[in-house]
Amino acid sequence: MGGRDRFSARLGRRDFLAATGGAFFVCALGERNFTVRTARDVQRVDAAAASLRRPASARRDRVDSLSFATPAPADGGRRREYWLVARPVRWQVTPRGYDEWHARRVPRVTFRALAYQAWSAGFARPLGPPRIPGPTLEAEVGDVIVVHFRNGAEQLRQALTVHPHGVRYNPEYDGAYLGEFTRAGGFVAPGEEFTYVWEATPDSVGVWPYHDHGPNHTLNTFRGLFGAIVVRERGAARPDREYALFLHNFPPQITGADTVLHCINGRAFAGNTPTLRARVGERVAIHVIGMDSNFHTFHIHGHRWRDSAGALVDCPTVGPNETITAAFTEDNPGRWLYHCHVFSHQDAGMAGWYLVDPR
Amino acid sequence: MGGRDRFSARLGRRDFLAATGGAFFVCALGERNFTVRTARDVQRVDAAAASLRRPASARRDRVDSLSFATPAPADGGRRREYWLVARPVRWQVTPRGYDEWHARRVPRVTFRALAYQAWSAGFARPLGPPRIPGPTLEAEVGDVIVVHFRNGAEQLRQALTVHPHGVRYNPEYDGAYLGEFTRAGGFVAPGEEFTYVWEATPDSVGVWPYHDHGPNHTLNTFRGLFGAIVVRERGAARPDREYALFLHNFPPQITGADTVLHCINGRAFAGNTPTLRARVGERVAIHVIGMDSNFHTFHIHGHRWRDSAGALVDCPTVGPNETITAAFTEDNPGRWLYHCHVFSHQDAGMAGWYLVDPR
Amino acid sequence: MGGRDRFSARLGRRDFLAATGGAFFVCALGERNFTVRTARDVQRVDAAAASLRRPASARRDRVDSLSFATPAPADGGRRREYWLVARPVRWQVTPRGYDEWHARRVPRVTFRALAYQAWSAGFARPLGPPRIPGPTLEAEVGDVIVVHFRNGAEQLRQALTVHPHGVRYNPEYDGAYLGEFTRAGGFVAPGEEFTYVWEATPDSVGVWPYHDHGPNHTLNTFRGLFGAIVVRERGAARPDREYALFLHNFPPQITGADTVLHCINGRAFAGNTPTLRARVGERVAIHVIGMDSNFHTFHIHGHRWRDSAGALVDCPTVGPNETITAAFTEDNPGRWLYHCHVFSHQDAGMAGWYLVDPR
Ligand SMILES: [Cu+2]
Ligand SMILES: [Cu+2]
Ligand SMILES: [Cu+2]
């Protein structure tokens, strides 16, 4: 199992539809709405995306002629600069080849994913290997987040972007391909760079996703182009332990695996997904973000917490690009399973370990 | 692409199941549970609905013998009267034939839908063409909403109704077909009229859907028989801009299109779906209501707001017949995309423009 | 229609995939991830589960060597003891053979389900027939819930467990199969007993599910192994009427029916599902718990209530193993329909009656 060094899985898999129950996803691109059932369909979508030219900046409505100033930090705020490179990475979904929850071997699935990689100032050098999710962007209220972005996936021959949730930005920094209304940050061609400037306003406090929103963003987000933004009140303390978990899937069309793999942060099955740790007495915050077309619920054995309404929960719903936070003071040592409670997701990889040490 | 002047799409489409991934929906009607895969299945469901006779009003339980007074307005309240006619309409799902987000042509899909059309007092004359959704019904606490309803879809040969959410009503005005327990308002035969009287009570404050709940209500709701109810506190000011957006789909079985069209207010793809407007400084309320069997999340670029728990969100979940409201004071001019964040919905039409002028 | 006295439906159904739209579910077990499409697949999963041996208790991490004291009630708290036997039951999904909402006959579907049956102290005698859901476990803050569990499904030849949500427990009483990290309560072999001890802490207040979390828990939960836990503040009064409704489905693979049956508490279609009652003036609490892989919304005609954020709702979302509570003082007499508002669920059985008497 596993792909070669290209972006779509090998073609001609027998009984593919049988294995996936006819599962497919849809990509709107160029002149077509692609129904993506096979690796060949992925190639077609990529070819359509590669043929797109930079759109003109149409002025059909008076709002299209507005111009915008680049925001600066508020009094006392800072510039938080990040250098991100979108690039392909040979990604192991199941590096251990083992599912520790069910005590069984699972296939080692490797494919050509896309990731936002953190680089040092001025794109001097990578800060570690590409990872899924990309680096967490942090700010306090009053700061501006400056993301220097380079589309380093030249082989993909497609425009890419960074689109944030939660923070404030003007249309220049939306990072979204909008057809003829696209502004500069919505179409960063292969090899190009663009600098996004986003404001951490008082109503930006929270944890949010960022993700590709270029012309092929459904496919490229599914490939791994996403990460988290954390905005805190000015001077607010970090929790003692803070984790961001993305619930998503890698479909067979892009991995070449026999089935969809339901993942947490790019990995499937306990022992491959993140193993979280904490100690009794610590303040823990686990941010859970949906990043596919499915709805999920998030459960941690032995734990419960208050949701934003103050209600006690242990298995809340989290939808696509929605965030829920499980925050509590740890009081229950041991080895705990965390998982999405959609049975067909948990059994296809969406589970992991949370290890709690005594005080 | 596109239907003829009948309620189901033309038959015999090649590769229909391939195109829809075997998608189907279920209708419970007459002696059968219909699995609706094709336009012919739609015809079968319609035929079964047309053969239903008005049910007897069975009295199996003591509650079935209760009688109910027609409610009157509370002190200071008013009667808010509406005249609604359910009628067929040749409906354009993609009138522009263009998807402005993805800068591409899309097929012009037209089919025979159903809509609640607003008429003037006494059914004197229509107040404009039939639209999806139907007219928004407004009231303040203490009012009664009086809906004079006529089933004007004689060609459909089926009973129709109006069933409201949120407001208070006694069983006579439930507007739901309940088999042998159906009361008058639950079976309005073709050509018949019925007057519903609903109370706007203090716990009715909010925005709610109304929809067909007759014997064939799954199919006829999917065809477009739905609208919004807005109940405000007495004397409460309207927001400066207020929109109601229904997230729903038109399945290929009723449109004859090759694929499902994921719609907002009966239209698919930006430029066809509602283009919303506001000005900086205005108080904006966008009410989003699920009206199909799917779950959705609702995202507006460049914006965030507080949910009913006070939490900052920009992409909350909205389920079937659930309402969420995005309410904020506008502060961010420009052209913004709004969309469901389920990737397979947004790429199949569930997106639109929100244009914000500077102060 | 209907099964024989075995746990999977009879094989060789024609057009099974046609009838279910290729529906399937996934079970992770032994060396495989089973895609369960047919009754034969169910047999394969059961065979794999029957071949599992009790796992060793691996110590890979320091937390695996922790030992735990059995909790005792807090000052003033009590031991709430229950005796539960998991056992097969020939279960009627549609005992009336009739759907009262749609006034039509429906097939009588009977199959070999699994249920938690309540027994008297010391497993002396059963307290009534096995039911789906199992008995409701009640406690107040400060109590411990003691569940004496017997795996009485010897014919199934599989380990079973009881895993609770909401309450506090140490890893010994998690009731979850965790592969090599399984502790005693996570693998109760056929004929064996295990006693779980769970704490009702201040942050356990609410209504929660319990369910099987043994090695084959997806399949065995789908078969009916679930129930409710209610934790109240010390001395808190019960509502006048309190109901727990589980929204779930029985797939054709285990029932032998032609289609999936969307159920409430093990029954499908109004007249078979629970008929709830109340009287005007009574305080009513209806707890709704998701227990399958689907998301649902819950609607009661003629009623609305405040959610945990204080917002007025009449159709909230409820996800897998999530709980929502519809609580209100009854003020609206008559016969009311309650149902999930996912159209394809309500039309396939997920609806029932709520009968309200006048004061
Ligand atoms: Cu999930
Ligand atoms: Cu959607
Ligand atoms: Cu449902």
C-alpha cells in the first residue's frame, strides 16, 4: 500500500468503489464540477487547476474599487511574524504500522501530501521537517500576525494561499481565490511569495483554523494544508498543556490506500496519532477543529468539561472548520483513550492516547 | 439540462447512479417506504400521495377528543394576517448560468418547483412572483399570526399544509398530517383553503422555519415549500439589515440535473444565490436555517460573531430545521464570500457574496 | 422479514446493496478493519471477536504501572448498586406492524439483539424482560454507582463491557478494551462478572449514555447494548415526567430487514416507539442521546425550550453519544409528534407520540 512520489494515488485499483462504498468528493474548478472517485479524477482536477491563469481584478460593484491600508498593531501590540512554505512532503499516515487501541497491524500508508512548513526569518532555513498540521500561529489582542507565505510546491503547478479564520483582515489579506474578484493574496502562484497581515482584535480571542483557499482548495486542504491560530487576551497565561487536534480524513483517491483513513493531525490509529500528556493539577486545553466534510464528536475517557455555555459535556459535536475546546484542570491519572465518537470514524483511525501522570 | 413542465425530472438518465454516488432519499407514504433514486421513483411517490384520502379523525386516546379554542392576541397584541398560496413555479436554480466564485459557466437548471406565494388580503392578487423561500412571517410577542393558506397546486393532486416552528399553536393548527389522527389543518386538499392561527408567545422569540408537513412533506419540502418566521420582543427594533438564508439542496431526482445542487434560498453558486449588502456601522443579522437532511456549517469571510452562549464563532454547525444567527455591527468593508464549510456543499453551489460599503 | 435465532441476518438477500444504497459500517477488530456490508460480514466480525484472547496488561509507559484505589462515596453519599446482565434477546423493532404517523402497515422486524437486563441484588432474578435501552442508572452527587456486570451472552462468545460517560472513574473501571493496555473491566469474557465503581462528582451532573466498549463494541452497541445514567445534585427533585430517548439505527446487516430502521429506544415508527405522556403544569424533561454514527436534530411539535445557553430552540442538533435535554413546564395539551428532523431518518422510523392531558 502507499503512493509513489506524485500527488495522486496509482490508478487502476480493482474494486475501488466496492472498498469505499462509492465514496467521492466534489471539487469545483475551471469549467467543471469534478466528482472525484478515482486517482485519475484527482489528476484531472490537478490539471484543471494548473491551467488556471491569474484572474483579473474585476470591478463590478463599487466595493470592488475599495483600497485598504495594511493594518498595524494596536498600542502595546506586536508584530508576530511567521514564514510559511507550502510544500510537498512524503507523509506517513501510519508510521508505526500498528493500531495500539485494537492491538493489530495496519497497513503503512505513505503518500505525497502538502504541508505548511515553518521557516526562520527571511526564509533562511526550515524549522524542522514539514508537518501536518502546519505551525500554530499565536498572538495576543492588539497584535498583528504577519505571515510571509511562499508557494514552494512548484511540482504541483497550482496557486495556493493561506486563509485564516477568526482574526480580522481586509480583502487584500483574505487569502481566498474569488474568481474574477480575486485580490493578490488569493492566488499565490508556484514559486511566488505573499505577505498576509491579520489583526488579533478583541473578538478574535479563541482558537481557529487556517487553510488553503486557493482555486483547488478542497483537494489541497484534504492533502494537509491547514494549521491553527491561537489568539489570547493580552497577557493571558497559556494553559500548562495545550494541544490542537484536527479531525480530518485522507481519502483513497489521494493516498492509494484501500479505504478512507480518518485522521487526527495527519495520522491514523492510536500510537500514530498524537499521544497527549499531562500531570494531575495542570490546566489542560485541547482544541479540536474539524477539517473535512464530516461532522464529528470528541470524547476523552475519564474526563468531562464545561462547554462555552457552561454545560457539562464529554462528547460535543464539532463540524467542518468549527472549533471546540476541552479545558479542565487535570485530576485523573492513567492511560486514556480519546476519539471521535462516530463509530465509523473511530474504527478507521480517529483515536489516540492521553497519558496522565499523578501529581 | 433542466426539466419540462412537470414535477419530476425526465426519466432514463444514463449513469444516474454513477453521477450521484447512489444518493437517494426516503419518503414514507401510503403503504410504502419509498427509496427515491430516480425521477420515476418521484412519480411513484406523487402517485401514492395523490391516492390518499382525507383521514378520519380517530379517537384512540382521551387527548384525541380534546377541543381547542382559536387563540386571540394578548393585550396590546395584533393579528398579523398573511395569505399564502402553495403553487408550482418554473424555477431557475442557476439563472445566471455562471458561478462567480469559481469564474466558470455552470448549467442553467430549471425545474418545476413548489413555492409559498404571498397574496394580498382575501387572496385578491399575488404580491409578486412565487419565490423560494416563501414570504417571511413577522410578529411581536403577544400577536397572533394568521395564515390563510390555499393549496393552489391542483396539478399536483396532493394535500399540502403549513407547519410552523417556534410559535405556539394548538393541535388544530399544527399543520401536520398525522395519519388517522390528522386534524383539519394537516390535510389541505388541492383547491382547498385553511386558516392557521399561531401565537407569538414570550418563548417564541427568535427565527424559525415553516414548511409543508402534509402526507408527502419530505418531497414537497425538498421542492421548495418553506419559509421563515421572525418573532421579536414587543417594540423591538429591527436590525438595519436582516437576511434569512435557507441551506438546502435540490436532488437530481426532481431537477433532472446531473448532480445534486446545494442551494441557498433556492439558488446555487455565487451570483445566483442571494447577494447580501450592508454598510459599515449597521447592525446586521443573518439567520441561517437548515432545510434538508444534511448538516452544515456557516462561515462569512472577514467576520465573526457571538453565538447564543456568548462564544466567538465564525463557522457554527446548523442542522436540519435548526436556526443559527450571525449578528454583528458591521466594521469590515469589501466583497466577502459566505458559504457552508462542508467542502462538498460549497463546491456544489452553497456559497454567495456579501458586499459591505464603507461608512 | 425478520431473523432467526442467531446474531446476524440470513444470508443471500437479493438486491441488498440496491436497497441500502451501498450503506455499510466499519468495525476494527483483530487483524482487520471490516467493512460490514452483508450479514456474512457480520458473521466474520463475530468470528474475529470470538477468537480474541484476554490481552496482557502491557506496561509501556509509566502510567501503565499506576494502581488505583476503589472509590468510596463522599460524606453523605451512598452506594447505588445495580446488577446488569448482557444477554441476547429476540427483539421486535416494529411490534405493532403499523406506522401510526403515516397510517400504514410496516413489516414486523424481529432479530436477535443484545440488551443490558436489570437483575435484583446478587443476580437473584431478572427485574423484567431485557429491554433496549438498558436500565437507567441514577445517582446524586457524592454517590458511587456500583454496577455488577455479568456477560450472559455465552452464545456470542465475545468479551463485553460497560463503559460510562459523564461520571468519574479510574482506569480499572473504564470498561474499555484498549488492546494490550486493557485493564480488567475492559474485557469481561462470556460467563464472567466484573464490578464497576464510578463516582458521581459535582461535574458529573447531567444525563449520559453508557454502552459496550469491548473489542467488538461498534457492532454490539448497534445491537442494543446501551442505556442512560442520570446524575442529580444532592437532594434535587426529579422532574414530574422524565424520559430518556436514544436515537440510533438497526442496520439491515443485523436485522435482515430490507432497509435500515431508524429507531428510538429500539423501536421504529410511531406507535412502536415510546409514547410519552404528561399533564399540563408538570415539569417535563426529555433527554435525547445519539447512539449511532449519524447526527440528528430533535423536534417536538407544539413545544420549544431553552438550551444550555439559554437560547430558545425546538430542533437542536444531537451527535453520537451527545445528550441534549428538552426541559419545560407543560402548557399545551393534545397529541403531538416528536421526531428527528433529518427527513431520511424520520421517514424510516425515527418518530413517536407525545400525549399531553389538560390540567
Ligand atoms: Cu468523526
Ligand atoms: Cu452544508
Ligand atoms: Cu436523525
